[in-house]
Amino acid sequence: GLRALVSLGVLMIALSVLFQDFGFKDTNPSLWTSIVYTTQTMFSIQTTNPSLQMLYASGGAFRIILRISGPVLLGLALLSIRNRVKR
């Protein structure tokens, strides 16, 4: 359970840094803005900043990776917690 949550955190921070440096067109967001965008993307929440909608091809690839691996890691963490509680 803890490994999946740590992996999820590392994935979110790494992709936030990649989004900040290589993801967005015409803007250079702060790390905090990138973390918020990453969290919103992973949980399918609509972003509030329209300037963050313009992504390079690399940003689109980062977004796909996040949309697939984020919920998978979260699900693995929840299954692990469920199995520990069930015992």
C-alpha cells in the first residue's frame, strides 16, 4: 500500500516538473501550478486556467501517462489497504 502511494507521489512530482519545463505552450507556470494541474488531470477535474490547456506534443504524452498510471496506482493502494483491513 505504501509503495503504491509513494510511487503515485513520485509520479505526480516528476510529471509536474516535466509539465513545468516541457509541457505548456506560451506559458511558464510555477511548480505549484503544475502540481495543481497534474492533480486535476489525474482525477479528471476540469482545469480553471485556460492558458494551461495549450500543450506541446510532449505535454499531451505526459497527460496520457498520468491519466492511465495515476488511477492504476491509486487503485493498487486502495486494494492493498483493503486486504490489510480484511485480515
